[in-house]
Amino acid sequence: MLNFILAVLFTVALYMIMRAYPRYKINSFHAIVFNYYSCVLTGLFLTPDLHAFTNVQWSSEGTLLTLALGTLFVIAFMFIGLTAQKVSVTAASLAGNMSLVIPVLFGLFIFKNNNKDFTFVNYTGLILALAALALGAIQSPQKQEVIVEKQKSGNVTSLLWLLPILTFFGSGTNNTLINYLSSKYYLAGQTTIFMIIACTGAVLIGSVLLLYKVIVNKEKIELRSIAGGLILGVPNFLSLYFLLQALSDFGNSAAYVFPIYNILSMLVSSFAAWVIYKEKLNNYNRLGLALAVVAIILISYQELGL
């Protein structure tokens, strides 16, 4: 359970850091790229024996797929950023959180790696979890006025509404492959190695895209963006590291771990945003938080001994 709690806390720290980017005028994409450099360094620091990398077969199927997963890391982050900037933050949050349904369904019906039989009560909890996340993403009418005005002026085209769909599938596929690849190709003690290889793939694709932007688009890399990315990388790596440990603790049961992880992250993030950034919840958000608590109980009632 400790790994579960740490995964949630570092995920919340990740959200809080990214929430501060606009205040310090940090280029989000530049920070995302340098964040993965920091991820690799954090992973190397946590690796007890660096000689373990001498046994990695870099041309093997598992390693190549893990490097490709790193590419998806960057792409998913880009979709989230584009959705927030071009459509709305609400759409980005909703699409990202709702994506938990993908690893849950794959865990239940494709990989069949859940370590318990799901009952009607559990499935009811899953449905309530999706409802809770949707309600938690709804913003107040005042925050939607700017979006509506953009739509009326034609600045938001129908094509842009594909971005939330891409965010949904990008985030969901990302979490699904993390669960699948880590359990199929890596032993329980190789979590750090798996993470470092995946982040190395993210560094490679991210650096290529960043060089293109610098050379072709003449973008300038500022020190604040580098610093913001390096700071972001520590909780980014640790959040996924402890999530993988939590998955291992619960028999790689994505159907159990991901819903509770997402809901707890939402609950704690809402509280942290209220304390740090004075963000207020509307009635829909409050209802979503209440449903989230009920969903957690229904999903995990067997483990709670109810």
C-alpha cells in the first residue's frame, strides 16, 4: 500500500508543477523534453547495480518495444498540451482521466491479469469511477465562456475536437502498454531498468523534435524551460516507478489498481490545488468527489473486508 500512496503523491506533485508553468512563462514542450533527461538521471540514481544494463539486449523485442513506449510518452504529453491549449483544459482533463477505461478493459478481457473475480458490485464501482472523473473535470460556466466565444469566432474548428479523442487513446494506450510490457518482458526487480529504457526512448524522440523546432522554427530554448523540465522529471519518474511497484504488489491487476490510482490522484490533486492555488470546486466537482469515494469502496470492497 505504501507504493500506492507514493505513486499518488508524486503524481499530484507532477500536476502542481505543471500547473505553475504559465506563471513562470515556461515553454511546456521544451520542459517535457528536458523532463525525460531528468527521468533517466533519477532512474540511474535509483539503480542499485548499473552493471545490470550490460545484460540488456538492445536489439531484443522487449527492449525495442520499451523504447517505442518512450516515444508514446512524448506523444501523449503533446496531445494533452495541445488539447488544453487549442480546445480547453476541461477537455484535456476529462480525456486523460477517462482513459483509465482502456487499461481496465484490457486487463479484464485481453490480458486477464486481474487477481480476483470482478462482481456486479465491482463493475458498478468502475461505472461510478468514470462518472466521478467526468464530473470532476466539469468547469464552471464562467470558465467556459472563453471557449464558447472562440467557437463562435471560428477559432476552434471541428477538426480540433479530434484532439481530446487522441488524448484519450494516447493516455489509455500508454498505461495499458506500461502494464503489459513491464509484466511480460521484465522481472519484478527490473522496474527501474524498464523505466530508464522507456525514458531513453522519450529522450531520443523528444530531442529530435526539439532540434527540429530550434532549427526550422527558430525557437529559443530558455533556461527557465530547462529548469522546469528537470524539476518535473523527478516526480514524473517516481510516480510511474511507484505505480509499477503497486501493480506488482497487486498481481498486475490493472482493473483494480488504475481506477483507484486515478480517483485518489484526483481527490488529492483537488485538495492540493485548493490549498496552493486557491482553486474552488463547483457543485459538479463536489458530487464527483463524493462518487469517487463510493467508487473506491465498491471497487475494493473485497480487499477492505466488507
